[in-house]
Amino acid sequence: MATSLALRSTLSPHITTSSRDAPAHHHHATTSFSHHARSQQSGASRGGDSTHVRSRFVHGAGTQLNQRREAIVSCALHGSNGGGGGGGGRREYSSDVRKVFSRNVRFGELGFRGFMDGGEVGRKREEVVCCALEGSEGGEGEGGDVGAVRESSDGFREKVEAFGEALSSGFPIWVAAACVAGMMRPAAFTWIQGQVQIVGLSITMLGMGMTMSLDDLRGALAMPKELVAGVLLQYTVMPTAGALISRLFNLPANYAAGLILVACCPGGTASNVVTYLARGNVALSVLMTAASTFLAVVMTPMLTSKLVGQYVAVDAGSLFFSTLQVVLLPVMVGVLMAHYLPGLVRRVSPLAPSVAVVTVAAICAGAISQSASTIRQSGGQVLAAVVCLHVAGFFFGYILSRVLGFEESTSRTISIEVGMQNSVLGVVLASKHFGNPLTAVPCAVSSVCHSIIGSALARFWRSQAAKLPTSDDAVLS
């Protein structure tokens, strides 16, 4: 413990250096840390310079793209194991450092990633301490060669990250373009339905799971207040808004029924994608989606029957299976991959934002293509009503969350969960349980509106998050 605190106090003044200041502090960091390491030796230093420690700050263009600051400390300890006390001191110090950096050993390499602030590491900003500890057992003299852990920027990975950032920045544009394409050329997108949608969202959720950790999920489960409040807002704000807006716009009975039906549906799985892009609490978003979907077995038919006057049956088995297949299983697989296969996740994670954008855009285009002719004939009344419904959900979800005292990230998450509905479920229920096909039109329009509004909001919040400090910016201090 004493060694841990001493190591932290020695490293802290230098690790907190920003990327642009790092080169100027390179030599000073090396000198200070080397002196501390040498002071740990006991006895006579007959092995010569038995300990040598190098400190490097590694910064690249890729880090700038993500506004992250990486402080990489590579420790190489040289020395003999024989003679007087020098070699023994080196080995003792090596053992102490191993205790400090005993977590998360990577694939047999003598590298340790010590996450000294509660085991948490930022998805976009990482402060990683890497120690390479190696040495030979024999003889007097110089001792064995030491392997050092090296962090290098990969050119291809940087290009993929840049492309993903650019694609994410234009998310609303791509979704709107896909919707227009689905309207103009419906035959090209009608195949995007059913199992294709499930596979696409499952891959997207897998990518998001890779950005999470087991600590993230435990933290979300430790927030029952936020989870309960979010689900309650989901089933109060939207149904109430749906009933009021349908009367305000004096919608025909079939359109009014469809609007209220989609307002009574649970949160959509696409909300997890938008939360991810908005830099909200993805773990909380996943749990809220799952909880509201489970409750939909009771809440959706009950609320719809009261507000519409007609009972709507819900297939509980199908809802449960869809939740497992599209949300819970892919996310948990991603979390486990991030925990056990960090090298693989590091290589493929830059693709996640691009996959998310393309998937949501394609699903929106597919939803529009299924009802393109009906939507063109329905006029602007339904469109205006649906837009007002989702704007009300986003707005009151955020405002009420702030009133309840939740922090920014949680409020964003609840806002997105309340504002975005499982419109596909609404389309299926309307088609199956209502005789008039026009009832499904507001649900189909909803799938487009909440994606465009949500993605635009995510774009705004993403730009704001880049300017504000987050918990991921915490450094070793």
C-alpha cells in the first residue's frame, strides 16, 4: 500500500499533463520517476546501474480526434540478481510494483494496465499506466534484457476513427436522406424488415456493449431511483401527450388510435444507439429499454384500452425473446468481450459509430418503404402530430429529470428513452389488432421522426460533451 501511494504521488504531477504540454515535461518526468525507483533499492548497488526507468508520453493524431489525453508510463527495470543488495533490491521493487499493477494482465505479456481510480477507464480518454517487468535470474553484472510496453498509433485505425466521427456528426442528414430514399424508391428498401432488422440492431448493440464494462452495469443497477423514474416517465409523459395531441389536432379516429398506440409503446432499441452517440449513460439506457419492454406486456394494452377504448393484446413471449435477442444478449456479449478480449475490442471498436449510423438509417428507410404510398396520401396532419408527440417526449423527459435532481448524463438518457418509442412494435400491433390499415401510419411515421429528432439532439449533445469535462477525464492523482 505504501509503495502504491508513493508511486501515485510520484507519477501524478506528470501524468496530468495535457497532450500539448507533454514533450516539455518528458525529461523531468523521467528524472523524477527514475530517482524514486532507485531509492527503493536496498543494500550496496554492486550491480552497477541496476535500475533504469523511462517515462514516455505518447500522443498521436488519433487521440486528438477523440479529445483524449493519454499518459503512458513505460517502466523497464534492469539489474542483476546476484552480488550485494542491488539485484535483490531490484527484485523486491519489481514485486512491489507487480502488486500495484496486479489487475488486468493482458495475455501473458508482462504488461499491466493499472486503473487506479476505481478500475474505470474512459471510452474516449484513457490514462493508462503500463509497466513492463522482466529480468534474468543469473549472475552478477548487468542483468537480463527488459521488454517495454509500447503504444503506437495505427494509421488505418486513425482513418477509421476519423470516418466514424464524420459519419456520426452527420447522423441526422444520413437518416433524413435514407427516409427520402425509402419514400422515393421503396422497392429498394422493402427487404429491410423482420430478421434483417434484428440482425442489424444486434450487431449495433454488440458494438455498444464493447464500450461498456462490468463496472458500468453495476453502476447502473446501483441507480434504482434513476431507473424507476425513467420508466415511470416513459409510461406517463408519452401516453398523456399522445391523447392530448390527438385531440388538439382533431385527428380522425384511425390516426388518433395509431398515435396513442405508439405513445403507449415501450422505449425503442434505437434509443440505446442514440444515447451512445449523445454520450449518455448507455448502461442505464439498456436497462430502461429492457424494463419498459417487460412492463409493456401490461402497460401497453392497459393504457391503450383506456385512452383509445379498444383493448390491444401483446405477445409477452415475443417481446421477451426480442428483448433478449436485440438488447440484452448482444450487450452482455460485448461487455464480456471488452473484459476478456481487450486487444480485439480495441481493433474493432472504431467501427461501432459507423455501424450504428448506417443501421439506424437503413431501418428508417425500411420502415418508410413499407407504407410509402399510404404516407404520401396521409398529408401533413399526421406528420405534424407525430413530430409534436416526440418533441414533447424529449422535452419533458429532460426537464422533469433535471427537476428530479438527476445529473446531465442521466437526464439526457431519460430524455432519449422517453422521446423514442418502439415504433416497429406499434406497426405490428396496429396491423394485427386494428382493422383499418391507416392506424399503422402514425407508427411508421414515428419511426422516422423520433430517429431524426433524436439523432439531431444527439449531435447537439455530442458537440457539447466534447467541450465539457467528464468523469472519463479523471487522471491519476
